[in-house]
Amino acid sequence: MSAAAEDAVTEAPAVEAVPKRAMTLGTGTSLAILAALLIAPLFVKNFIAFQMTMVMIYGIAVLALNILTGGSGQFSLGQSAFYALGAYTSAVLMENANVNYALTLPIAGLVSFGAGYLFGKPALRLSGIYLALATFALAVAMPQFLKLHFFESWTGGVQGLVVMKPDAPFGLPLSQDKWLYYFTLAITVAIYIGSINLLRSRSGRAFMSIRDNEIAASAMGVDVAKYKTLAFGVSAGITGIAGGLSAIVVAFVAPDSYTINLAISLFLGMVVGGVGWLPGSFVGAAFIIFVPNIAESISKGLSGAVFGVLLFIVIFLVPHGARQVAIAAQLLMGKLRK
Amino acid sequence: MELFVNQILAGISTGAIYACMALAVVMIYQAIDHLNFAQGEMAMFSTFISWQLMQWGVPYWWAFLLTIAISFAGGILIERLLFKPLAKAPVLTNVAGFIALFAIVNSVAGLIWDFTIKQYPTPFGSSPFLGSQLISTHQAGMIGVTLLMLVGLYLFFQFTRIGLAMRAAAALPESARLVGINTSWMIALGWGMASAIGAVAGILIAPVVFLEPNMMGGVLVYGFAAAVLGGLTSPLGAVVGGFLMGVFENLAGTYIPAVGNELKLPIALALIIIVLVFKPAGLFGRAIVKRV
């Protein structure tokens, strides 16, 4: 065997190992943030509430990617495909079958879970850069599939589908945007708690053992194939729910909203938020929603360059993303108390 | 039958484009173990530099050589400034860096040369090649240059000291350092060469796809796909993969009725996934053996 073909496992792993306790915030901080999120809409305009809703939706999608990458150590540049699948499932059910919008979400999640699980099967043989490329192919292909004439009677083809925006139920005195904000917040909290519990469970420990050392994990009796596909499925399912929510909130789905750019944004959100740090997902989501706007306001022609430079600054100054900032802040707080 | 031959030839000539790009991708993968997502944008920027030189009155071949030199230096500069500090960072951070570079290069090119489509000259002319209607002289020239480049690279890596040093640095960095190879500069050299190859690819492609900041978007996807198909560890595989991609894409577009133009790309990518599932290292790649 030639030496060139060796790849010793002692090399630095693709994803840095994050202990499971370091993946979340403390209870006190979490409750304070939740309280702030609960009263915030009372003081802001509808459009801001809408943007905060979008941050939560993207946050869920980034969280899903974080479970896959930060949890089980697998890459994906194809999250936009599952997001699209969820969005279309919700939209088609609402428009063509008159299903209540809240009920479409679990269905969107299940459909995406199934798709992710099935895609995870062949993807099992791939790792690292090859897996990234396979998922990338999926993301590129998705908008083309949605445009197919064959499905046009359901999906509306290139034109997409317009969805009715739901009103607040029980005659609550809330605008549509603010009602959807609370609706999304409730789902976000549920998914966040569920994800934390998942990573703390037996399955979560199996994910992390695969991430840290696949060979050692299988030697210890972890069914690597099963948990890898499971991670793919769970991640896709959560992404699908985020997609379904986006269809309800934006009230419109079209193939070109779900291109590879969306997948790249979600990926950047994860890196900026800190890989493996779940609360960071929402920081990352805010980054991918607001920073392009900021870049545009600094310079119209150079918005891409400004965005790129900001990204480089983040990579160089805080390579572990928002997690690093949070840890630094915690240390500082500890010092100030003494 | 004539349609079939036609499509194969057309496939080979588009395949030459993919082959060029795949070669650049493999070069940098060999040097740094990462896929450079900004490769296409770097090639686009190089092509714009050559266009600008020609606008200033530099003759074609001088502009060609100058652009290669500038791209080579530019590639090394990018590595030294931006990616050397990231060498120890996780893969994910590097990928984010490539995406950032992509955004910067694309946007700066758009600002300097704006987004209008430009004509790009070809030195080979576009008359039919050897009296055949199927393939133009430019396409033939493109295939010729790609093959020449491949032979040149092969000779460089097999028969020069520095080529050997580069291979050693890529294969086993620690051992290479122990025998006195400056692995850090070998990586920089890899970036420079990949950037130069990308420049050649860009200059050859520009007359076909026209010059604009987004010209490389589609081509890069095919370049990646071709590189993976042929095996990321094999430059020859990358070139063969590029030609195969071109031919397969054309044949699928012509003979599978439901495919047409819209589904060409997804079909090509589906082929990649199928190949990867059965032969994860690609057609010509070497399987990686894990040592515990």
C-alpha cells in the first residue's frame, strides 16, 4: 500500500468536538430571552415583527443543519431542497386540499423526514467533501423539479403558489403578522426544546460519538448506518417544518425562492452562529437576514464584497462564531461579579 | 446516426470546458485538500484582466501570457493573505472563507467591468474545423490546449524536483517537512498553479459563454461534478470526467424525451451521485484507506 493513500484518524476531525453541555444556554438566560421575545412585538411595527418571524424560521432551519453537522458530523449543502419540500407540502395542502395551516406543518415535517431519511441511505457511503457535493446536487436539482410540467397543476410551475395568510384565531386583537410571530415563536420554542432533549438522549450521544470518531463508535456498538440516516432524516424533517412555516408567513412559494443560495445562506448561518451551539443558530439566522441589507446600505454596487469582507472578519476574529462571543461574555460577567 | 455523431462531438467540445475547470479544481484539491468554491470566480476575474489588457492594445498571446503570470501571482497572494491563517481551522470555516471570497470577487468584477455581456475574441477563428460542420476551430483549439496543459502538468509532476516536492507535501505533509520540503510554500504554489489553470480555462471558455461576472456559475458546477466523477485525486481522471460529462449531458438532452434542456443539469448530477455510491473515490481516484 502506498503511503499516499493513508489517512490516519489522528488528523484533526472535520468538525470540532463540542461537549453536549456546551451546546445550550443556561435556564435563566433562556427564560429571560423568551420573556423579551414575548413582549417585543407589542412595541414594534408589523414589518419588524415579520422580519423577526423570518429570523426564527431561518433559525429553525439552521438549527436543523446544526443537529446534522454539529451533532453527527455530516455536511449538507442541500438543506434548501428539504426547506422547499416542506414549503410546497404546506402550500399545496392549504391551497388544493383546504387543510388548516397549523395541521400542514406536521405533514410537511413528516414528508421531509421521509425524503431526508431516504436520501441519507445512499449518502451513507459518502463523507466530507463528497457528501457536501451530493447534497449540493440535490439543492441545484430541486428548483428544476418544482418547475416540471408534470406537477404544474399542483405546484403552479414557474409562477409558484399564492397562499392565504391566516388571521388571528378566537378574535384576538392581533394583526396577521403579529399573530404569525407568536405562532412561529411557539413552534420555535417547541423545536428548540425538542432538539436539546434529542441531543441529550441516547440517540444524541450516538450522533456525537459518530462525529468524534466513527470507527471507535462502531467498535462500541453504535449502529453507525442507522444513526447517520436518522440524523439526516431528523434534520430534514425540522427543515421541512421551517419551510412549511415560511410558506404560511410569506404567503407565497415559488421554485426560485429555494435555490442553492438558500442552502449556502443556511450553511453560513451555522458557521457564524457557531457549529454545534444550538442558540447560535438564531444569531446566525439574524446574520444571514440582516447583514446583506447592511452591506447594501454601505455600498450598493459592492454589497457582495462588503458581505464577503464581513464574513472574513467573523472567520478571523471569532472562528467559533457566536459561541465564542457568548463564552467570552460569560467569563467577563464572572470577573465583574468578583 | 448523424445526429448521434453530432451530439457526441458537441458533447466533447463542451466537455473540454468542463475538463479545464475540473483540472483547476483537482489541482487545488491536491494542494490543500479543499474544494475551492471561488475557483470559477477567480477564473472569471483573470479572464476580465486579459480582456482589459487587450482593450489597452496588448496582442492576444501577450495578454494570454501576462494574464497567466498575474493569475499565478494573484493565487499565491490570496493564499498567503487569507487562507494560510486558516490552514489549521476546521473544514467548515474554510468553506465559509471560499464563499466569502466568491462574493467579494464577483462583486468587485461587477463594479469594475459592470454586468453587461461582452464579446471575447478567439485566436483560432470560428470556421468549421477540417471542413466539418460539427466542430469549430475554436472548439478544436480548446480541446488541444486542454490536452497540452494536461501533458505539461503530467511532465511537471512526474519529472521535476519541485513537482515531486509538491506531491510529497500533499500526500504526507509531516514526512515531507522532515525531509526538508517547505510544505507551506508548496501549498501557495498549488494555489498559484490552480489560479493560472483557471485563467486558461476562463480565456478558452469566454468566446463560447461570453464574458460577464456570472459566466462561471454553471461551468463550475459541472467542473466539480467532472472532478468528482473522475476522482479528486487524479488530474487525468478530471479531464476524462469533464469529457464524459459533456457527452453524457448532450446525449441525455437529446435522447431521453422528458429531459430536454431544463433537466440536463439535474440528470448530470444524478449520474455523479450514482457513480459516487458505487465508486466513492471516482472512476480514476485512489480509495483512501483509514488507519486506526
